[in-house]
Amino acid sequence: MTDNLFQTYALNGTLSLKNRILMAPLTRCMADDELVPTQAMADYYARRAESGLIISEATIIRPDGQGYPNTPGLFTPAQIDGWRVVTDAVHKADGKIFAQLWHTGRVAHPHFYQSTGSSDVMAPSAAGVEGSVPRMRELTYQVPKAVSIEEIAQLVQDYAQAAANAIDAGFDGVEIHGANGYLIDQFLHHDSNRRTDEYGQTPENMSRFALEVVDAIAARIGNDRTALRVSPGAYFNMAGDNRDRAVFDYLIPELEKRDLAFLHIGIFDDAMEFDYLDGRASSYVRSIYNKTLVGVGSFTAESGSSAIAEDKFDLLAIGRPFIANPDYVELVRDGKALVEYSDEMLTSLV
Ligand code: FNR
Ligand code: 8K6
């Protein structure tokens, strides 16, 4: 019984989804060397246009946001044109697509942007992560530079410009990547934010950058086309801290006031529990956020449908099964068997 997944859903007055199954954002590292989306990417997304909403793979807002090879960008005219081919293909197939806007912060690597002449890694504080870029183990993570107030203002501008570029490229809206240990999330956790100025220490200060980015983008493209992904539970390139709870206790009601298209949990398995959240990240957010919430993380169509029926969230995002099954929505609707995901599938775009 997955009928509720096939109900339409009005995100707001301007956007209505044909079903409640979203394609989760999935980095594929398949853009060309100028970080321009390819025709193969357009075909890949168009094959998945039966989902209620596709969220694109994370897309960098500027060169020093890059932490993985061949991740697409949204800051050059060629990148905007490349994305327009993708959004046209999705729209022609009767789909909708949001761009996920990304800056990796302290897990960026200057190897990827050496042509800009910059070797700085930008983060809230000079607190690095151990390790190296996945699948490029020779690229060890650097100790980042704590961004100045002026650099923060520029970053906010660059997020807003990338959002405007996304609309120019034909996207239906944007999801700001505020999750999974990347730049915005780095401001929201004590592990990575050790600032003592107006961007650190208190919940209001630590939420300031995230809210400035949200507000700048909403002012540029409309709150109805602006969404955000957050990870209140630290789990990827981030250590949790009991004090993080107060940051999200402040941030999430502030987000609710902004009337965004949706709020999306960033996690790999919704069943993960966090001491300082008294359980699952999704249950915690649901308890203090009354608007559209997207759940994700190791769900099947059946378990996701039950979670929606139990009012744990409103929309279900599906990641890995969508890599394995371009026709995921049709297969679920018809009650047919799915192909199981495996990591080897990441080497080609099907
Ligand atoms: C991801 N995920 C992810 N999340 C995100 O916010 N932006 C991204 O670009 C990516 N990229 C990405 C690549 C790959 C290969 C995987 C497997 C995952 C996380 C993803 O959106 C989702 O939260 C998880 O995959 C959990 O959902 P599933 O796969 O269990 O349905
Ligand atoms: C090369 C680009 C990769 C960018 C996204 C990475 C996704 C890889 C999938 C596995 C990642 C595991 C995440 C950690 C989960 C920890 C749970 C305890």
C-alpha cells in the first residue's frame, strides 16, 4: 500500500507536485571539466521526470566551493546554458526540478580551483577535518581559513547570484544545501564553528549565516521557490556536540516564519538517533516545524508511505534506489520489483 505517495501535493500557491516522491540530490561527478552539465546528464534527469520533484545533484556556487571532481557549477554562462538543456529535458517530460546550491567549505580542495590562483579553503573557523577527498586519496584536507566578515557578505551574495542563475537556467526553484557537514552546516555546529564574533557562540549568531543566505535567496527568487536541507544530527565530516541542539531550536522556528517551499532532512538513514536530539533528526524537526517537511534516508516506498501516513513528514525523498531504477516511480506504482542499488552503479549515468 503506497497510494498516499501518488497524491498530488501543493508546496505553496505557485508549485504543485504530481506525487510525493522526490528524487534526492545525488552527486555523480559527471560534469565536464568546465563543470558544465552534459547531454548525458540531461538524459539521466529526464528519465526520472515521473518523480514529483527532482532535486539536482549538489551544484557549486563558486570555484572555491568545490570538494569533489567534476561536480557541476552555476556561476558561468556555459554552466547556466548546460543546465538549461537539463531543465528543458525534464520539463518536456512533464517533470519539475530544483537546483541544489552547494559550497563545501572546509572540505573544499584547492586542487580543484588552482586555476583561480587561490589556495585558501574557506570555513567558519580554522578547524579542519582529518582525511582526504574520496577516491582521490592523495588530496589531503587542508586546515581552512576562518572567513572574514567581508568574505561572509560576499558568500551570501554569491549564493543569491547562483540562485538567480538557477532560475535563469530554467529551474523551478532551489534547495540550499545546508546539510551533511558542508559550509552552511559548518556554521551550525560547534565542532566547526568556533567564532567569537556575531557569527559564533550563541544560537542566534551561529544561525546568522544560514538565515542570511535564505533571506538573500528568497529576496531574489521568492520564498515560494526557496527550500533548505539541514542536518541537525551531525554524522558526516562533523562531530556532534550537545550544544548544537540549542542552535537548531532557534534556527528551525525562524525558518518556519520564512514560509519556504520545504525543509528537507539531510541524512543517510532516518533511523539514526542522536542523544542531543532525543532520537531521530526527522522526529526532532517535526516536533518544532509545522510546514512541509521532506523525509529521507534508507526508506522503501512502503516504509516511506507508512511514515507519511503516520505524519512523520509530508514528502519522501529517494536517493540510491533512484540511481538503480530510473523508472522508480512507475515500478512502485505498478507494484513491480526494483533493481537493488550497488556502489558500482556510480561509475556510469544510466
Ligand atoms: C548523496 N547524498 C547527497 N545529499 C545531498 O544533499 N547532496 C548531494 O549531492 C548528495 N550526493 C549523494 C551522492 C550519493 C552517491 C549518495 C549515495 C548520496 C545523500 C542523498 O541525498 C540521500 O540523503 C541519501 O542517499 C539517503 O537516501 P537513500 O539513498 O537511502 O534513499
Ligand atoms: C565522490 C562524490 C561523493 C559525494 C557524496 C558522497 C556519497 C557517498 C555515499 C556514501 C557516503 C557515506 C556517508 C556517511 C554515512 C555515515 C553514517 C554513519
